[in-house]
Amino acid sequence: MRLCPMRTFFTADSCKESNPSALNPQPWLQIERGKLPKLSSQSSSASIESLVKVAQPPILPFFKPIDYVEVLAQIHEELESCVPQERSNLLLLQYQVFRGLGEVKLMQRSLRAAWQRADTVHEKIIFGAWLKYEKQGEELIAELLRSCGKCAQEFEPIDVASTLSFDVNVSSQERILINGSHISQDVIFTIGNEKITCDRQKISELSEPFHAMLKGHFSESHSESIDLSENNISPSGMRAISYFSVTGSLIEIPPNLLLEILVFANKYCCERLKDACDRRLASLVSSKEDAVELMEYALDENSYVLAATCLQVLLRDLPDCLNDNRVVEIFIHTNKQQLEVMVGPTSFALFCFLSEVSMNLNSSSDTTAHFLERLVDFAENDKQRLLAFHQLGCVRLLRKEYDDARCLFKDAVNAGHVYSVAGLARLDYIKGEKLLSYEKLSAVISSVAPLGWMYQERSLYCDDETRWKDLEKAINLDPTLIYPYMYRAASFIKTHDAQDALAEINRILGFKLSLECLELRFFIYLTLEDYKAALYDVQTILTLCPDYRVFEGRVAASQLCTLVREHVEHWTTADCWARLYDCWSAVDDIGSLSVIYQMLESDAAKGVLYFRQSLLLLRLNCPEAAMRSLQLARQHASTEHERLVYEGWILYDTGYYDEGLRKAEESISMKRSFEAFFLKAYALADSSLDSSCSSTVILLLEDALKCPSDNLRKGQALNNLGSVLVDCGKFDSAANCYINALNIQHTRAHQGLARVHCLKNDKVAAYKEMTELIQKAKNNASAYEKRSEYCDRELAKADLEMVTRLDPLRVYPYRYRAAVLMDNHKEEEAIAELSKAIAFKADLHLLHLRAAFHEHKGDVLGALRDCRAALSVDPNHQEMLELHSRVNTHEP
């Protein structure tokens, strides 16, 4: 997945006709000229309003079922019993469900499963290329694995020729001739002025037509010389065919001659010759140019190996190859018969992939529309049709082709996609029928279990008071929605309540790092003339997405950064380090990111800084940005042993622990360093199943602490060392580690020290320790959650309510509250508490617990449904497999 989100899929202007007065151009024009307006003056209210303009939420081109758990359960059930040919389509549907939920890791797991369990070479090609596309920027991982002697198969193309077997049914007549004792006779083929002498028997064995000509009742069977001048074969081609008839080989024949022989072989039904040409030509395809040139021949001559090979080259060149009109033409204009040659029975998966890539490039392009039209054509069931109709409807809406969009959204709704009602409502609003839009959404809300998007969409079509109520309901049902927070923050700005606006946008930024919300908060800080805080946010934006643009894409965020910096006191390198320590100890990860961004613009050692940046991005749940920073760290490493450490972390973070360990050892062999020992400790702990390795990990962390490093990293090492010591039962030594970490401002060590107190049966001290962490940490939802373990039930409930307010995406509070309700025999309320979170988060533990509650109640079908959905999230979870097996035996 790419770093910058598809934030402009639908702006406000895509949903209504252009309004010249909707955006006051002065502020951004002033910024383009290098001036920042004085935003806090009374005369600038229009400027403020234009700066904080919030677009309507997009109609997302995703499959969003009313009950995704039910859909996942159905998919899992069908996967258990389906024939192999149906697996890929089911896993593709599973991918689309996870895509609608925004679950990137689960999306990739579904794609990988589709690739691993592919039944045909074409499925292998499509899903292999799709995985490669999703992992853009990770090509380095394959290179690093090769350096360790390991191959990452999902990064590698498949050998099409060896996968597609040759199967020719030889007729009984041919078998008799082949096995008989016939004495060969020569036949001379005349082509122009040249004569080519061939073995009559061998040529006759090439095909039924040649057998009929040379051994049957045709007059040529009695002729020693046959004229082939009018059959589009050259003398060189005929000599190659004669050689093939004897040896079965087409070696050292130029491509143009191979193409000539391919056409001839197809015309005369010479299947073995055609297959040999097909495979030989396929072996010559090494570039996009080769693939484009040869695909036409492959399709015209029904050359399956060549077509599949060309397809693989083109798909693995996505998205770049879509900039070539010749490639686009191949996919758009091939007919169904040609597509059967190119991609077998997997046309829907092909156009699903192509349309997604094209939407990411340009959602409103002709290419995107054409690909989605083909997706509609090849949809085979209701689930595929509703997805295709809805996606094409979204693109028609974006292109302002409103009549077509309406028809498509209606078709999607009729196929069972309730979310497409949002598209119909938006179209009514464009026509000026706001009340009709409101009524459509109200009808949906009253007919099904409501979801957050329904209230969010309805809020667009009602008065202010009702709108605020709907927005509150929306985030109560689905706190992942960002529009409600942004709309309310912008509303506060319009009424000059900047502090309230700041508090509102901070609510979501406390648990979800959104570029759009950071952008809005940046402008709020400008209204408050807090340029230092504004600079923090714009530098964080640029860390996450270096090419980010504001003002609907008209101004680069980097330009704003330069302008705002003029209003902030210059920081020396020493100032930056001091501020980084302050942010780090305050558990202010966004602040730390911003400081590192500024330090990177100096002459400091960039490798180390990019590495620190990657650690923060991982903590903020931005794995793609973290991987990019790690790769930059490797690129800017000042020494070979430093580079090896970063390579080890790249491998470790992608799950290759043994290979990461090898890189650490290689680095240590060159120079003993803090980071190399630290990496080795991490990699060893995760790669070894032997519990006795803990003593080795302790020694490695102690070795790390003996090496030079700054207190930020030493604090983390002490914290980790304390954790391992606790697991080994060495509580006093662990406590010393945590105390030493706290002495150098590693605030998170409070949590480890609290754990030691608890294990020593001193929950009061543990509670106090966590209270200190809560007071110091800027982001403290996890601290409240941990503190809840060290107090009585009422205090724990209060702490966990606070957790849900600060970070509603954390699942433990829902599980705890549900368990308490179950203990009190309030079964329905317990299930409702879990269902509240499951509605917006596909979490294994929530589904597992709800399945167990259903089983306890005797609701076998409910338990089975949740088990199957949970196994879609993690097919190998042992406890879930056991529960599924147990419940399955009771299925009515």
C-alpha cells in the first residue's frame, strides 16, 4: 500500500457544481507569494474559513456489507468445501471485505492466500503481481534475502512455460503410423525459386492436415514436389520446420522467423510445432516492449504460454505500464476469446486488480472507467456484480456522469450493497433534493442495524442541530470516521472558538494519525499564531508523506513548512537534541517526529536519525512510512557495520528473524556496537523457540549497554532488559533496570516497574507507578489500560472508560466490560458490548470472546459464525480452531 492516502478521491467539488465563491483564493495566494496572513484579526474571518474548509466525506469505492462478520463467515464456510477453481474468487472477496474495513495487513494476507492456493498459472500471475504492487518500495527486502541465500517467492515471477503443460491428443491413426515400420520417403517443398527437401513421414506426423496431404488421398500424397509458395512461409522457415520434424527442436531461430513458423503451425494445426514456437518466443520476453509487441501474436494465434508470459511482464510493471497507451489498449480492447487465451477464466480478478491500480493513479480517468466497465462485464455472481457496479458508480459520480452513476448505484443496491444508497443520496443532493437524500438514509437506518457511515452521510442533509447529533452517533458507532471530528473542529473555527476546535481535532489525533486531521490542526495553530506547534504538525505531515499538498492540491506542504519556520526561533543542533529528549520522555511521538525531521535538514548523521524516525513511525502504527525511513537509514549509513544493522532491522520488521540475526552477527564481527547487539537480542528472542535463550538475550542487552550510545536508546535497552529479567523471575535486577531507565528520562519504564511491584504483591505501588506515567505521558491511553490491572473493579472500570474515550480502538476495555457483564449473568449486554467494537474493528480476540459467549448461551449458529469470521482474520489461531471444531460438532 502506498504512503499517501487517496485523500482526494472525492472532494466537496466532486459532489456539487463548482462554486467560484466557495474558496477565498487570497490566503493561499499570499502563501504562494511567501507571506503568512495575520489570521487572528477580526478582519480575517473569511480567510480563516477558507483555510479550514472541510470536504464532504468521500463515497468510498469499497465493498462495505452491513454485517461483515456474516460475509466473512460465509466465505470461510465456502472455502472449506469449494472446488479448487473457486478458491481465488472467494479469497478475492475476502480481500475486498478487509479493504472496506481498512485492514491493510489482513488484505495482504488474503492476497497471499490467493497466491499460495492458486489453482491456475493465471491466478498465480495475477495475485503474484498484485502482491508485488502492494509491496512497492519493498524490493530491497528481496535483495537482502538473496544476500542471505534465501528467496522471497512472492517477489519472484513464475516460470510460465514449466507451469503450463503441453497436452496434445494424438489420433489413433497417427499412433499407428508412428509405431509402424514405414520407410521414410522424401518430399520436396518448393517456395519461390528454392527447394527444401523434407522427410515425408516426419512432416506428416506434424498434424492431421499434413498427414492427409502427404499420406492420405490427396494428389500431393503421390507427388515428390509440392509448391508452398502461397502459404506465407519462407524457405528459412520451412527448413526450420523440417529440422523440427526430425529433432523436435527450434534452437537459434530468430524471433521474426519464430513468429512466421507460429502462424504457419497454427494454420496447419501443427500442435507440437506451435507449442515449441510458443515456448521459445515466451523465453525471449524480458521487457515491457517485448510483451507489448508479442501479445498481439499470442492472442491472434491462441498461444497460451506466450500470452501468459507477456501478461506477467506487464502486470509486474504496474503501475508504470499504465502510462503506455499500447498496454491500456491491450487490456481494454481484447475480446472474450482473446482474454481466455491471455488470462484463462480469471478475467474478473484481472480487472479487479487493474481497476484498483488505475483508481490509485487517477480515479476519474478514461482508463479507470474502461477497466471498471470490463469488471462489470466479467462479474459472475451478485457479490462480484455489486462491487463492480458500486465502483463504476463512484467513478461516474466523480466524472459528473450523474445519470450513469445513478443507474449503477441502483444496480449495486439491488444486488445487495446497501452502502451504495449513500451514492444515490449524494446524487439527489446534487439535484437539489436534500430532503430526499435525508429520507433515503433514514429509511436505511430504520431498516437495518445502523452503522456509523449511515449517520455521517445523513448529517450532510440536515440542519445544524440535527447534524451535530448525527455526527455524534456516527463516531459512537464507528470512531474510525474522521469527518465528524473535522467538521466540528471547522465549525468551532467559524465561530472563533479556536481552543474548542483544537480540543476536537486532538480527540482523533490521540488515537489515529490522519494526514487530513494534521493538516486541519496546522491551520488551527495558525489561527492561534502558535507557529511552533504549526511547524511540528507540518513537519510530521512531511515525514509521513513528503509530497503532500494542501489547498486541494495547489500548494506543496513543504512550501508552508519553509514559510512557517520563518516565524519560529532557529534551533541549533543542541536545541534539537534537548527538544527530542523532552518529547521522548513526555511520550510525545508526533513531537519527536517533528524534531527529527528538522534535524535531518542539518548536517547531522542522517542514518541514525532516519533509524530513530522509523522507530517512532512503528510506534504510531505507520509501518509503510517506517519501512521507508529504515531504507533511508540504510542508504545514509556512514559505515558498513551500521548499514548491516539497518538491513537486519529491515529483515526483522518483515518477519525474517533468522536473516536479521545473521546481519547483526555480521555487523558485530566488524565492530561491537550498541545497535548491533540490540538487534541481535531482538532477533534471537523472536527466532528461537528455546526458552533458555533468555539468558543469552540478557547478555546481549548487557553488551549493548556497554557500548557507546545516547540515553534515548540506552533507556529503551534498560527497559527491554528489565522485561526479560522479569520473565526470568529476577525481579530485583529488573527493578534496578527500570529505575536506571527512569533516571535517564525513559518514562515508559514506569510500566515495567509497576509490573515488578505487582508481581511482588504490591498493587498499591504498581498503581502509583502507573499514575506517574499517566501524569507524564502526552499519549496515555495505554497507561490507563495498564493501571486498570492494579486496582479494584470500580476503579478499573473508570480507567477503562477513560481508555475508550482517549482511544476507542483499543479492544481490551470492551473485552473487560463484556466479561464483567457475563460474570453478572447479563449475557445479552455482554454480547452487545463486544458487538459495539466488532462493528468497526475485525479483531480476533473480540470475535473469539463473542463466539465463546454464544456457545455458553447455546447459540450454536452465532458461535459458529464468529468462529468462522475469526479464522478469516487468523486461519492458524489454535484456540480458535479448537473452539470452531467443538462448536462445529453441535451444528444443527
